[in-house]
Amino acid sequence: MQKTLVAKERVAQIAQDLSDHPEASIPKASGAWARTKGAYRFFAHPAVSAEEILAGHGAATLDRMAPERLVLMVQDTTGLQYACQERSSGLGRLGGRQDAALGMWLHTTLCLNGAGLVLGIAQAQMWARDPAQVGVAAQRKQRPIESKESYRWLKSFAQSAEVARALPQARVVNIADREGDIYALFVRAAQSPGVGVLVRSRHDRRLAQDQFRLWELVGQQPVAGELEITVPRQPGMASYRARMELRFGEAQLAAPQGQPDGLKVWIIEARQTGVAAAKALCWRLVTNLPVTDLSAAVEKVQWYRLRWRIEEFHRVLKSGCQTESRQLEEMRRLQNVLAIDMIIAWRVMELTWLARQTPDIPATELLAEDEVRVIGALTKKLVHRQPQTLTLHEAVRAIAQWGGFLGRKGDGEPGPMTIWAGLLRLNDYVTGFNQALKLMGNA
């Protein structure tokens, strides 16, 4: 019990150090040599693992999900490149070529509510490709699913099934992009009817009785209605509004050779109108959940739109936490610090979305009192306000302005990367504020 408590305190201290200085190396973030040495010992200890570091966060995530009636568990993969690491570190090549960058893969399952609030991390699968296994993809059809990297999608679904059993009052839906379009995933979903699965279609699958292919079937359905959405900003492209035509239908998938009999699914097509067909956005979503009317189709499309939260999460992890800049001797140690970086990235995402969903709660519910005091003192519009009267929305917008957010009419609300940059400035201001108090003998 005592060892567990000490370990939790160590995780909290290291997380605080890295959160305060995410762009810095571990020695610089830790500050004092004793804390630096303690951090390295912690990551190197054979009893410490990324799974154990995330276990407490996972339990807290389950608690946060308990009041929800809808839990969306979004899964996705990202590669982490560690350019400075030696070949002996246990890392593998991120590509198929011998000169590909060294790194490891991270497959995250992120939990959201129906409004898009990131409730926490349910699962983090980390691995490096064994150089001796180069070329085995050519024999993938002869290998069992458990021996393939694609098994990660099924492991995420299995985690969703565990959550569904723990939260019988909630509807749990596992969401994946095109790489997760695996027939075995729908087989597992059929075996766990209490868990939904929603996948963007990658394969134009054969149907039972060979009457059509899957995409042809949905393309022949009448337009059920339209939906206007905002397409998130991407590198080199601003966000924009798109009007989508919706079609949907029921299908019976033909089973691949050696697989169980065909499965019943529903498919939704959301296709952009008003632009050339070659440039039109088109999502084909396959689900085991019934889609029998327009409202059900709209609901599934809205769920899929929230999948972008996980891309934002991975961007905060890489660009904000600078997790790819960590320099440790072994992959296991890198995995341990990655687990802490993931918790920090989630915290930034939570702060971002709570400021939008619950803007009027006191800022002190998520920020420290000295942080709120500094925000008020350095923000012209808030300088005459008492710290306890500042709302979370006011505090977060002030933080975001230090990160480059202009706050003009039409700018909308700040995103996690802007808030992250502002938090770094806030930390520097708080450090200076507390040091000034000490020099004046007031602390």
C-alpha cells in the first residue's frame, strides 16, 4: 500500500514537472538534480510500466464515464519518431525501408461523451516493429489475426466491451477510421451486441448472394436528407462548411474465406454537394447499429465527426508535450514517459472543452489559485475582478491570448494547441510571481 502511494506521488511530481516545461528535456523540466535522478530511476525501474502508470488514470476515466448515457471510444494509430535514439534502444523502423526513421507506434483509445468532451484514455498500445519481421505482410492472409498488427483494432474493441459491462446504463460505441475496416472487427461486434461499432469503410466488400458491392448498394439508395457540417482545419487548409447528402441501407456482408457466415450491417453515405465529384467529401460509414431513418443516420455521422478529437490529442502529444524529443536509453523507458505525456495531453484537451461546455464554472475548479490570481492581474479586462469570481471561460481565453489567440469577433473559441502555448507562458508568469513573493517575504 505504501509503495503504491509513493509511486502515485512520484508520477504526480514527474507529471507536474513535465507539464510545467513540456518543451524541455527531463533534467531541465525536473530542475533540481535529486528530482532529475528520481525521474530517471522511476522510468528505469523494472517494476514500472506504462500500463501501471495509466492504470490510475484509467480508473478515474471510468468514474468520469459513469454519469454518461453515451460513451464514444475512438481509436487511432500514430507513429512516434525518435531521431536521436540508437538502434540498440529497442525501437524499430516506422517504414518498410532500411533507412526509415526509428520510432515506435502508439494506438490510443480515447473516451468522449456525446458533446465531444474527452473523458480520458481507455487504452494505449505501444510497440516497435521487429526488423526480423520485415516482409511478413506478404503472408498476412495465412497468419491468424492475433499475430498481425491489425489486431490492435480488435483489442480496442475488447476494451470497449469491458467498459460496456462496467457501465450497463451507457451506450458504448467504438469508432475507427478506414484502417479499422476489418471483417473480424464486425465479427467481434456481432458477438458483443451490447457494444456498437462505427467504421469508415475502406473496402468495397462483397455482399451475400453477390447482388451488389457494398458501395454500389448504398449509392443506389434514395437521398434521405441533407446535413451541413463544419470540416475541421487541416494542414494547409482552413476549416469550411460542407453540405452533405445522406443515404443509408441495410446489407448482408459476404464472409471472406475461412470466416464465419455473412454479417448484417448498416451503411451510411454522406457525400458533399455543390462541388465537383472528384473533390467532394465522401464518408461511407459501416455500423452494427440499426439505421432505419434519417435521424439515426444523422446521429452516426455526428458521432464520426467527433473522431477528430483523437487527431487533436495526438497533435497535442507531439507538438505540445514534445514527446518525440524525449531521450532515454530503452524503449520501455520511453513508453513510461510517453504514458505521463499522454495524461498531460488529455488534461489540456479537457481544459479546452470544459471551457466551452461549462464556461461559467469557477476557474479555480480546474486551475490553481495562484494561476487564477496571475491571470486576473495580467489581463486588462480582469484586473479589477476578485480571483474567485473569474469563470473558466474567461480564464481560458486569457491564457489562449498569451498563446497567440486574437479573440476577435468571428474567431470562435481557442483550440488546444493555442491554449497549450498560453499555459507555458502562464507557468513562467506564476513562477516569477511566486519568486517575487518570496523575495518580499510574503511567502
